[in-house]
Amino acid sequence: MRAGVNRLFLMVLAAAFFIVAPHANGSSNDKQPVKRIYTRVQSLGESLRELSVRFGQSVMTESAEYNAVTAPALSGEYTLSQALEILLKPTDLQYRITSNGVIVGRVENTVSQTPIEEVSVTGLRASLGASREQKRRNDVISDVIVSSDLASYPDRNLAESMQRIPGMSITREAGEGRQIMLRGLSPDFTLVMLNGMTVLANNDSPMDSRLQKQRDRSFDLNLFATDLFSEIQVLKTYDAELPTGGMAGIVALSTAHPFDHPGLHWNVSAQGGNNQFVNSLSKRISAMVSNTRGHWGALFSVVYGTRDYQEMGANTFRWRQIRPDGADISALSANIAEQWQNGELFVPRGNRYSVWQSDMDRTGIGASIEYKSDFAHVSLDWLYGRLSGERFEYHLYPRGYRSTPVIENETRVVDAVVNEKNELVYADYLNGQVGTESRYQQVATNYNQWVINLTNQWGPTLKGKGVIGWEQARYDMPQSNKAYMQGATDISVDYRGKYSRFANINYKADLTQADFWRMKELDAESYFATTAFFNARYVVSYAEDVSREWKVGVDWVSFNNQTDLFDIQDLLMNDWEKGSLKSTVPIELSRPLNSHPRLSWLTLDTSAVFNAFGLPNNIGALKESDVAMRAEQRAERDEINEHRLGLFSSLTLGSGNWKVNPSLRIEHENIAVSASDTEPELHRYLSRTHWLPALNLRYSISAESMLRLALSRTLGRPQLDDLTTSVRYDEEQNILYGYNEKLRPYSAYNLDIAWEEYASDNNRFAINAFSKFLDDYIVYVNETKPVSELAAYNGSISLPDAGEVTLVSAKNAEQSWLYGIETSAEIDMTWPGNPQNHFGVVGIVSYTRGKVRYYNTDTGELLSVKGLPFLSPWLANLTTYWESYDLSVRLSVTYRDDYVARVDSRTLQDEDETGFEDSMYVDAVVAWHIGDKWEVRFEATNLTNQREIQYSDSAHRPYNTAVSGRDYYVGITYRY
């Protein structure tokens, strides 16, 4: 069905291209873009600068004295020619539009091609200026990145494009950006809109320490390359017309449309590159064609890229105070032996060397049909994305008692060192256990979106604006198989000195020989998750003039999320242990892994091993086999349906230098949850009504400077796992893990104060101070309940007949205060002695603080007060550039402070938190423009080969560290 609909759309698109193909040359105005422009009565020079930025055109004059000429105000939609005619009508000046830009002068001089003064230019500076003007016009506090600025950075996906926005940080997978955090809040609290509608798509992390198969409300932005998008707006304050769920803010993405650049345009770009750890060529190709004729336009764009990557490093199963049960420690000093025997030492477990490899295919297709007239504007957009790959994961680690090298009654520890934190930072084991893990996975995320945006001009004062859209995203992991081997040899583990973050682990035996190893066990898993959205919204606005507008609207959002997990553990383990099945490693299915910088070891072709021992790789066939029936199996399936109806109204008033925008949204939502992890299947229902007021106020101090104030209440929806939490009764602990049908969303009461200075040309300065009072913060708490009050659980779980039970469930029980300051600056200067060359600096620095009380989700008890999850106190980005007409150079440095990732009750035995150390990434671009149409680019990313360091416990013990290598790319682009 879906494939047929997509093919139909492409056929309609092809027909539209035939219709709009130029049969004759149209007028210049037909081919000029129409832009919405608002300028006040000001100097002609200032108005020309705004036109230059808005249209991305250089505007050149013969004399700077035109700054003294007063130009009339503009308010409405204009082509460049129309706007220039209005501005120049009261003067004796005329204009000429050339391939080099716009020349303004007196009649006899407008033919000159060598003007004296340049008001503004295109290129990197123009893109920054366009972003600046959009930020300036928005009623809410925001930051904007336009398409030309997106293209000027070496960003491989949307997440990386956003790391240069004040207050924005990103997580990374395989060296690429993945999720975004705004103002120190979890990725769940930044809402993503695409072409006017709310969207969501998830993939996963290949690393267990980063929570593989993480299910959340965050849009994983590594799904799309930046080439498909024309604009990114990050809305940091709220207006009632906006959808709910963005407690941190809203990221509004826009794809390209035909009337962005009227007329026939097309471009093709090809890029090749290499990573220092991978011996294969990364490739990317993109193309776009767009055309308009009369009121109609059509656009088609495609991006396809392949990339092989390799991350490698070291990690532990965290550190635990355990005894050396079964190991001979008589050779150690009396003090260390006593501490170890008493369980006082923190012992590192696992101690793995790891390599993650994958081929990554990323496909994006965008298409748009657009109709535009004086009375209506309609666009139909389709966006398809796919991120897929085969992943290979290899680990080498001690696999004895509690994941240490100890083999009971066989291992002897002959040397050990303990530091001042009681950590066992060195130990030498004779005859220790060692094991390998080889994993193979197939993964893919598919995304489909259709959306219609329409604007109707019902009359001179009445306008309607609507959106209707559908989105579906599906994450598939049909195959995730593991194969384990084990052997015994002498092992030393060293975390001293320079090895404190990347352990030095040595094995006496040659680990690349098949006869050293024996088969241990096999595991298999499959996982699927789907997300679907339906959005509908219509807004009616009444405006007597540009200073007064009243809006009223209604919207409907329907959201569905489903997951399906099946897991089989310990296949054939008993058969190999008992000797009923030969455990010899198949030599022909193994190979040495030589890519890790410290050691080489033998790995397995996991899929082939399954087949060699008579097990199918297909999970459906596998779970019906006799071997799987004897193994431990786990199946989980759940579904969430959310429906929201919102009514909203706003009023915009302008008077002199003031502009005020009060608004109110009333929203009712219903949530239905079903989960199959209990018998019979459990159903839960939640229903809430929310009142969300907002006020945005703007005061223009001068033509270049303004103050903003924003007050609002926003929501953050409960995490999906909190809605689908398992219901079970722990008889030994007398704890019932339940659900809360009165669970409410997170609330935030927000205050923002901003100062923005728009100096001459492209210079800009901004300071934004903000505060968020987070209320209804969801944590897991306990309460003692008589069994008689727990009748709602009857039939779904077995409870005692009488007495009291400790109920642990999610509740809106906490509050937090988040505050911070964001600063940004853009400084552009002329190169001394050469006014055609420019250099500049774009810098951002933000500081954020906020703490919350964490609870143990297993017991509901208070644990600690720590920084909010994902909050990095300091964030910074510095970009420097140099630009001439044919050559530009850009260097960017991004810094992120350390942060707490989670306080996870599943690992409380080992740690009270886990998080990441600070990081710094450096990227560079050199672009050479050959004429007006050709561009050659050299890009380099991660020049520092940044080591990502994840720590364990508030003592910052080493947990996981990995490097992904430097990337170098060369590309060529042709634009028509």
C-alpha cells in the first residue's frame, strides 16, 4: 500500500515538472523569489542592507552618502524588483540587477559594473545575515540556521548542524551527532517539527553502555543529511500556536520548496572521503531540481551516502566491591589480601577491549508541489528517509567469577596494587578465565511523511492557515545474534598512570589461535518499534494593519507507538558444558581481529556459527526450535496511543517601539496504554486538560537594538517507558511495582530576558538569561498500602490476601530550578588593504545549572541530589572564517562540558551515577568557487580524534572509552 502511494506521488510529481517546464522566457519578476518583508522608515542604506540579507543578493552603491536618504517602510510580500522600486521611488536613484548583484545609483551610472561601496555580500556572510534577520523578525526568542549556512559546514546530519546554536548540545554515535539537548534538558523534552507538524523517529546506539534500543520521545537526527533542508529554527520561548511537548524548546525544520528560488534551478554534488580507521571509501551524492511556471512549482531532491565506520576502545562492567572467592591471594601483602577478602576493594569487572564496526547507508528523498498566488499558497511535501546498516561488534575480556579473571579454585593472584580510593588498579592473575563476544546485527530506520500546508487570504484583513500531515517511522532490528568463546591463560589488568582511562590488559596465550578457544553459548534477539503521527491544524487571523493581529485556532494530534522484543539467552550452553555437543571452535568460521591498537584476538562469523550448529538466523524460525524451547526466552510487546485536542488564541499588538503578544492554549489529551508483559494483558488510561498561557514582549531600543521578555508555561510528556512500566510483585521484598493512572506531564514555568544588538552589516550580539521552574517532575517513589486498596491489580497479578504492601510507582513528586545564560556574537571585518576579502568570528558560550533529587526505581527511596540528566554546565562553539569571492575557509571548534547521563537503579550495586567527561571537536572546510556554478570543497571532521570517555560512579572511575577517528572528504558541486 505504502509503496503504491509513493509511486503515485512520484508520477504526479513528474507530471507537475512537465506542466511547469518553461515554454517561453517569463518576465524577470516571474523568476524572482517573493519574500515577506517588514522594514520601518529608516535610512536607505539600512533598508538596502535588509534587502540584501533577505534575498541573498549583494547590493552595491557608488557612495555611502545614501545612508542619509530616508526610505519608506515595507510591509508585505515582494520580489526584489518590487521592493527596490518602492524604496527608490522618492529618490532620483535607479537600480540594475546583474549577475554580480544589485547596483544602485543615478541613471547615468547604473551601467557601471565596478561600484565603489558594497552594502552586503552573499556567501557565508550572507547566510549569517539571513539567519540574523529571521531571528530578529520572530516574535519568540529563537536561533535560526538557513540553507546556505547549513551547506557551509562539514555536517553529516541535522544533529551536527545544531551544535552551533547557543544552549544546544548533542550526543554522538559512531563519531556522528545523534540526539540534541537544549538548555541542559533531556532529549525527550525538545520537540521536533518538520514542515509544520510534530514528528518522531528513533534508531539506536550500538553500545550497551549508552543504552541500546533506547525508547524515547527524542527525534534521532542522524536519520537525515542536512542537504534536504532549507532552514532550522530553534524556538526557545513559547507561543500558544505552537504544539505542546517541548518543555526545553522546539526545533522547527523546513525542507526546500520551489518558490524559495523561482525559475529553473538544479544542482548535483558528489563527495568522497575516508576515515583513518577504515580502509574503504565513504561516498555521498545529492541532487536537486526545481522549477516554477506561473503559480505552480515542483521540486525533487535526493541524497544518498554510504559510510563504513569503526569505533574502538576499552570498557568495563563497572567496579564492584566483591571478594576474591575461589582465588588464591596468599601471595599478596597482608593488608591488600585482608581488604580484598573483606570486600572493601573496588574491583573492575569485564575489562573489555572492544571494536564496533558497521556499514552505514543513508538515503533521503524530498519532493514538493507548490501553488502560490495572491490569494492562496498551498504546498504538498513528501519526505522519505532510511538509515540502515550491518553491524559487527567484537569484545575480549576476562569472563570468570563475576566477570573477573577468577576461576574458582584454579586462579592465583600473584601481584596487586590498590590506590588511595581503594580501587584495585593492578592485578596479575595466573590461569585466569578469558572470553570473547562476537555480535552481528541488522538495523534499519525507515521514515515517511506527507504534509499539506495551506494559506488562504479570505479578504484584506482575514487570513487562514492550515496544516494536515501523516508520519510513520519504523525501527527494525530483525537479527541480533551473539556468539561467545572462552579459554584460560595468565592475565594482567593495569589501570595505573597513563592507563587510567584505557586499561593495559595482557594475556600470555596467543588469542588468535582457534585451538585455544572453546564455544561457550549463543544468544539471539529481535526488536521492532514503530511511531505514527497524524496532525491537523487550522488558524484564522484577523489583522486591521501590521500593528494589530488576532488569531484563533484548533489542532488535533494523534500519536501511536508500538514495540516488540523477543530475546533468547544461553543457547547450547548446557550442551557444551556437559560435553553432549562438541565445543570445538569451527576454524573456517573464525578470523583474527587485528584492528584494535592494543591486542589481536580471534572473532567469529556469528551468523555462520548459528548455521554450523543447526540454528536458523531468522528469529521466527529459531524460537520454534527444540534448542530455543530449552533456553531462557523473554517476549515484551506494548502499545501507546495519545490523542490531543487543542484550542488556542493569541493577540499581537504593536505601538511605537513596543510589540506584545499574549496567548493561551487549552488542551485535552487522552492516553491509552496496553502491555503484554503481564497475564492477562494490562490496559491503562490517562486523561488530562492543560491550560498554557504565554506572553512575548519586544521593545526596540533603536533600529539596531532590542529587548525581549517572555513568560510561559510549557509541558514535557512522560517518558514512554514510564507509561509502559511493568507491573509485578516481588514476594521476597513485598514490593508491588505498579502504575499511576493520575500521572501528569512535566511542567515548566519559564522566564526569558534577552538583549539583541544588530550592528552594521553582519555583526550581531545577543545575551539571553533564562530560568525554568520544573514542576511535576516524575520520579519513582514508594508508599505503604493495604492490600484492600489495591483491587485495581486483581486479575493481573497475584497479591497477598491481607496485610500491607510497599507500592513503587511513577509520580509527579519532585521539582527543580533550572537557570542559565546564553551569549552569542557575530563579528565580520574587511581584510586590511583588500575590501573584497572578509574575515569573521562567530562565537557562542552558554552556562546552565540545575539539580534534581534522584530516586531508586527498585525501592522508591531517595538516592541523591545531582545535576539534571544530560546537563553540561558549559557549552561553547567558536567558528572563524575568511572569505573572498572565489575562496572561503572555515574552522570550527565545539566544546561540551561533562554531564550526568543517568542514575540507573539497575546498576546501583556498582555505581551511583554514570556520565561523560568533557569533549572538544574540531572541523574545517575549504571551499573554492570556480565561476558562478562550480564549487570544490575539502572537509575535515573530528581533527582532534576526540576520545569519548564515559565514567562510572561519582568517583569517575573508567567505564567506556572509544575513538572513531578523523574523517577527510573532497567534494564537487555544480549549481544551475
